[in-house]
Amino acid sequence: MAEHSAPSRLRTAAFAPIGEEGRTEQVASRIVQAISAGAFIEGERLPSETELSALLGVAVVTVREALGALRHRGLIETRRGRNGGSFVSTSRGSVEEVNARALMGMPRVALADLGVHYEVIASACAEYACKRATSDELSVVLGLIGEARELPPEAWRRRITEVQLELAALSQSVRLTNEHVQVQTEFTPLLALQDPDREARMATHDALLAQTEATRAGDVPAARAAVRESIRASVRWLVRFRGELLADPREPAIRATLDARGAADRGRAALEEE
């Protein structure tokens, strides 16, 4: 398994062409998705304006405007000089706020539909992985899952995204894997909102472990069930959290809600260490 294969898949999906209908907001949204999914981490340099223009199929000026908007939000920073460019900022809170607003703006039926789409594709990948994955491949995946358990939320999300993509790739279906990457790139920014909730994070973690063990046993019903139950639980969590955010959509209230979840998670972690 190539070290950078998962981030590469995420980057390819994040920067699939937008086409003529592309607008500044769409370009900005794609970049936020890439950052949220872990395709780019704090301190990493994004592709140049010219490269993004070519990848997304939009004008350079549109890319420049999108980068300016993201810079204003604190998501990226621009450095001048020979090794300059646009770099992912260290402001994780800004990414959370963008993702929270995206969740608030998504109709409940659209959120449910996205979950169904993800469930169908991920379940199909899980079924074929049961039939085609080797024991050595699954041992590598199990190692990644084990190493991820106690990582902090942001690092955990990047690692778990890699695991989810590797499990999809073990289906050995190019079409299914590509579809999985596309829908996961869209869904992961919302799923990342769960990460400060340790209970939700560990439920996702344990479901991936159960899926991998079922895949190693060649148990298709168990692998599909693990995928189905995990995704449905995540959608229910997002529906509840969307309701909390919409109860008071003012910016200070959104920030307070996000901060409270992070503080609660840190408090639980401290108690567990004692």
C-alpha cells in the first residue's frame, strides 16, 4: 500500500473539473472539502493558482478570488518568495465553522440522501473486498486502525479517511473505488464535525474494525452491516447536531456550540488518563 495513495485519491476527487458553471464559491468549497478530508494538512502547500485553474476547469481569476475568500476566513495563508504559495492555515476552528455552516445550509432530506448514496457505494465496495482482499492487505489496514485509536481528532480523521479509502480500493473495482472517493470527499467535511465527540469517533473506529475483521473472514453480510450501521449512526448524529446549530444560527452561538463540544471531549480524555 503506497504511503500517499489515500491523500492522492482525495486530491484527485477534490479537484475534479467543475466546468463552465464553476463559481468562486464552488472552488472555495472544493478546497475546504480537501482540507477537511485530510487531503491537505496544516502547513501543506496547495497547488498553484495555475494548477488549480487547470484541474478545476475554471479561470485563474476565479481561483484567485476563491483563495482570497479562504484567506479572509483564516483557512489558508499566502507566503511570498521563491517557496511561497497558499498554505493550509493552523486555524482548525475556521474549518469547523465552514463545515458547520455547510451542514446548516443542507436540507435534512439532502443530508439523508447523501448518507444513502455513501452507504450504497461503501457497502458494495465492502462486499467485493470480502471476495478479493488478501490477508496481507487486511493486516496492513488493521495496523492502521490500531495505530489511529488514540490519535487526536484531526490526525484521527486523516488516518481513518485513509483506512476507508484503502478498504474501498480492496474491492479491486476501479469504478466503485472512484465513486467512493467522490462521495467520501463530499461527505467527510460533515463527518469531521463529529470528531470532537469521542463517543461518536470511537463508534466509527470500532465499526471500521468490525468491517475489516468481517472482510478478513469473507463474511459479506457482516461487512455490509458494519458499513450500514456506522453510516446511518453518523447521519442521525448530524441531523441532531444540525438541529442544535439551527436553534441559534448567530455566529457567536455557532462558535460556542463547537467550542463546547471540543471542551467536553478534552474533559473526558483528561478523566480517562487519571
